[in-house]
Amino acid sequence: MNKWFVGLTALVFGLALWPLSQPGAGCFWELGNGLGFAALVAVLYLCLDTRRGGKVRAHQVLGYVATALLVAHVLWFLLGDATVLEYAQPGAPWSMWSAWLALLLLLVLVLTSLPGLRPSNYLDHPAFRRWHRWLTMLVLVAAGHHIIDSAFYLGSPVQWILLAALALAALWLPLQRVGGIRVIHPLATLALFTLAIALFTAAKGSAL
């Protein structure tokens, strides 16, 4: 397993768990939010992955995984708790609007990057890379605002600063400069995220 991917997963979920004494909301909410944090890990790692050295396909697959996780995060709550539908109506908190924005931007990012659609959406490869990076940054800003403003897990300024520092490091520290990257097998990704979400849910459940 890629050590960078494992480390990033541990950092994101560890940040969400700290301090462990903070009460949890119950298994339903922890599982659903665990899907969201897994999606964040995937997007952050995609920033680190420079797609060089024949890893384009692996990058695409992880992008699909990130999108599927974020969609699952949204559907988990919409289908499992009818009261969540209030967050899709006018007057919803800003943290929820930023969540919808993050989902929309990620969908645009992935769909316009599909090999068959990319030539019709971007003038050339440099334009594609430029817009791809800008859209990714906007996804992270919207997701970060959603996590911080909702204050379900990251309620202290120290946690906010650490999350921002992690995002900046992912954006500006390509892995090729610090030892390179390896392709992550989809099944290994699924296994790691399943373990992380299970441990996250169990840990938060013990804090109830």
C-alpha cells in the first residue's frame, strides 16, 4: 500500500477524531460523515499525484472513487434522514450550500475530464491542466468551508489551521519531489477506506 495514501488517510481521520473526548452523533452520522472524509482524502491525494510516469489511468480511477464517495456521503443522509432535506432548501446554512457547491464542482471536474469529452471542453492540454487545478482548489475550499462551518468535528482554530495546512501541502507538494508515487489498486483503496471509516465510527461511538 502507498505510504503517502495511508498517511494522508490517517491524518484526515485523525484530525476529525481529535479530541477523542468530543461526543459522537451516533453510528448513522459517523458512517455517513466517514464517507465524506474518505472523499476528502481521495481529492487531497489526487492533488499530490502529478499523473506523471504512466499513472493517468490510476489518477482517473481514483477521481471516480472520490466522486462516488462524495455522492454516497450525500445520498446516505438524504435517504436515511428526511430532516436532511431541509438543507437542500432556501434558508439552509451556508455550510450546507458549500457542500452542494463542492459536489457540483467535483462532478464538473470529473465529467469535463473524461477522455471523450475533454477535447470539447478545453482548448489544449495546458488549458486543461490549468482549469483542472483551479477546479480542484475550489472543491477543496468549498469542502473545507463545509467541514469547518458545520463544526461537527473540527471545532477549534487549531484544527482549522491544520486542515488548511494539509490542503496547501497537497496542492503545492507534488510527490515526485519527495520520493515519487505508486499506483493504488482500487481494492486496496476500498479496504483502507472501509477500515478507516469503521475505526472512525467505533471511536466516535465510544465517545457518546
